[in-house]
Amino acid sequence: MTGMRAKAAGLQDWSRVSLLVGAVLLLASGYSLFADSRDPTVRQSNLDRVVTDLEQRVRDDPQNAEARLAVALAYGERGLHREAIAQFEQSLVLAPDAPAALIGLARSRYALGETAKAREAYQRVADLNAENPRRYTIEQLGGVYYELGRIAMDQGDAATARGWLSEALQVNRTDADALRLLGLAHVRLGDNAEAERALFGAVRLVPDYREVYEALASMYEKAGDRPRASYARGMLKLADRAPQEALPLIESAASALPDVPQVHEGLGIAYEAVGRPQDALTAYRRAVSLDPNIFLSDLALDRLASAGAGG
């Protein structure tokens, strides 16, 4: 694809992707306006009726690429991935390189364990947008880059995964899952400093992200870093709702690591969880003094001050 074609195919096509996917899901929900949509039987019945309507559209106009794409998306929602793949492929014959069809095809391939074929479809979407100057403004592309990174990690290619996950974070810097996988890629590549940076970024966004603390604990233990391992193990205890067990682990880490803001933030969380708000304030203040941008501690200080914990 030329750069000019990539530009022309940019936001207009992606807007139509969002509209079409949204229309399929809205159509499914619309059938339940006067029924209990919490009932899974009702929801499944609604989706069946959507599929029936969309199948009729395809029979009425078999050369309509969007009709085939819509029924393929509905099949995917029902878990009928073989049927979805057939319709996605027919849609692509009629409208080559349509991003929604390629992404849907990739998802169904991945769901069936056809990882290499899924990667090919995602890669095609990425290639088509390689010269698109607005690619980092397209939310769906962030998902494509993330999936390429995840597949590369599954295939043991950490270097390629790191590249794709970095691209995903260009689209959405607050993607905690992408940060976690990026951290794991750095671990595999032997760059523990960058791994820690990415993993801390993930828990900055999702403080109880258990899988991140598991990754940190494993990395620190392999490196023989007992204080940091103690911190990670303590945070795992907090994630497991066991603050009394977490507190001594994090206190030990904070004593050994007086200049690591994340450790003091974790200590503040632990103190709060065991009902020691004054000690929590001290820990949060220490975290903010070390890193003014550590927003969870900053928010906690405001919250505790409002509650009168500051005395």
C-alpha cells in the first residue's frame, strides 16, 4: 500500500468499522428493550434473531460486503467461529483489506487456536496502516498492536513483542495490560530495569493487578533482590485481601528501600487496610515526596485529610 492510499483509508474506514460493530451489538440489545436483558436465555434468543435477520440480508444481496461482515460479526458473538471465518473471507473477497473483516477474521482464528493465521490477519491491518500519519489516534489499531504483541509473546519472540506493545502504548498510554506484557517482554530480554518501569506503570493504573506483582516477585527473586521481592510478595498478599500478612513484608521492604516510592505507596495501602490511617498518611507522604506524580498516593492523601486522618 502506498502512503497516499494509507492516508485515504484512514479514519473514514475506521469510523465505519466502529459504526458497523456498534450497529450489530445495538441490534442484538434492541430486541430486549421490553424483556429482562439480564436473562441469558433472552440474550441468546435475541442474538439468534439478529443472526437470522442478517443471514436473510446476505441471501437477499450476496454481493453486499457489509451484510456479510455484519453476519460474520454476529457469528463471532455467538462463538460460531468457523461460520464467522467463512463470512469474513467472503467479505474480504468483495472488499479487500477492510479493517473490520481482517480484525474479525484474526479474532476468530485466534479463538480456534489458529495463531499463525490470526497473526497474518492482524499483521495485514498493521501493514496497511504503517504509513498512516494518524495511526496512533485510531483506538482499534491499538488493539491490533496489542494482539500482535501477545501472539509474539506466545510464540517466544520477546523482541518482536516489545516492538508491537510499544506501538500499542503509543495509541493508549494507559493500557495496563499492554504495560504488563511489555514488562514481561523486557524480563525475557534480560532488561530488568525497563521491565520494572513497565510493570510499575501497570500497577500505577491498576493498583491490585495481581499478575503484575507475580511477575515482579519472580523477577526480583531470580535476581536475588530480597527487599524488592518482599515488597512484591506483600503486594500479592494485599491483592489476596490478606493485609495482616502483607504488612510485615512491606514494612521490611520499606526499611531496606527508603527511596522507592512504590514501596511506600504499598505501605500506605497496607496501613489503611489494617486500620492505621496516621501511619498510612506518613507512608503516602513519603511516596509523594519521592515521586510527585504518584497519583494514587496523592489521591489517598486528599481522601485521608478530608476524613480527618491528618489530625
